[in-house]
Amino acid sequence: MSLAKIKYYREEGNHPANYIDGSSRNRKYRQAEWLVKIKEIYERDDYTCQICSKKGGLLNCHHILPWAGNPELAFENDNLITLCVPCHSKIHMYERGSIRKTQEVSQ
């Protein structure tokens, strides 16, 4: 990261999108508790994408309500689903507005 970006991020209120409560959100995903939880969710969902029904392959555990705004729901089973990487990407593109609401989100 450039010195200019570091200086910018140190200013009040200027943080990358994954910066929450003084740390990177991504660091939270490396916790042992999270690794156990995603295995539990994958097993519950039979290692199957809950959008396109593709079984196996590269999977992500997706928060229905984002961890960033809902830390109390971060490890709640009802807030987590298994998605394949392409569906997970489409969901986040839709949330950011990269996909218009009238476009199909599923494959």
C-alpha cells in the first residue's frame, strides 16, 4: 500500500470497505471459530450452492445480513448459506449495484 493511502486511511472516517472497529473484517474470517462454523454450514447444506444447486467445487459461506452491520449475527446458522463462487460473486455485484435489479441474479 502506498504511503499516500496509509496516510489517507489514518484520517478519521477514511477506511477501506472491509475496515470495521479498528481492524480488517478479513482478519475475522481467519478465526478458528469461523473455520469450524463454515464446515458446519457446508455440511448442513450438503456442500451444495443454495442458489444454483451446484454440488461441490469452490464454495463460500455467505452472510445473508452482512457481518459488518450485524456482528451479533455473524455465527448464527440462520444467517449463513452455502454458495458457489460464481453465485456468491453475483450476489455481491447485485448488492453493490453492479447488476441492475431487473437482471437475473441466478445462472
